[in-house]
Amino acid sequence: RGMSHEKPLSLLKEMKGAKFLPKFNEAKLKEIALEIGKTYEELKTKGSDVNFKTKEWSPYFAYLTFSMQRDKRIALAYLNERLSRLSKVCWETAAHVPPAIKDSMGILETQYYDEYR
């Protein structure tokens, strides 16, 4: 089966290509989380392929583990970069969010911004 890295990488490409803050992509984050969950469930069923004492993993088990960890790191990097950019806006705009940026923020980002000021 394996994981496709296209969705997580597209999040980073959105951030890199955006002038400042692209629209929060909650749907894609949910898809990535669902994919990670499916991979985790597959890892649980394939756990018998691993000898934890000698740390001998089957190649497929290792691939799934590293793929899951990679996608998680990419999603977290996306979220971290968004929060870094929002913090920068707070400092630069004296707590007034420009409308174009406010429209791009997710619900939790708005809450973070309100508490950050």
C-alpha cells in the first residue's frame, strides 16, 4: 500500500508559493491525518514482522514507519510556519489583522492570534 507524499508536500508548496499566508487548508490536513491513521493501523497488524529485541524490521514495516513519520513532520512544519507568520503579523501590525490575512486564517489560528496579542 504505502503512503503518498503528494498531499503533505503540496501543503509546503502552498506556503512557499504564497505571498504571505495562504488559505488554511483544513481539508488536506484532515486527509493527511487520516492517511497517517490508516498507516498506523497497518503497522499494528504488521507488527509481527518485527523483532524488537534485535531491531530487525522488515523493509516494508520500516518504509511505513518512516513514511508516517515524514508526513507527520511535514504537516507540523506547515502548521509551525503558519503560526510563525501570524506571530510576525501581530508584531508588525500592532494587533490589527489585515482583512486579506484574516480571511486566510483558520478558526484555531484566529483564536491563537487573539490570545497572542
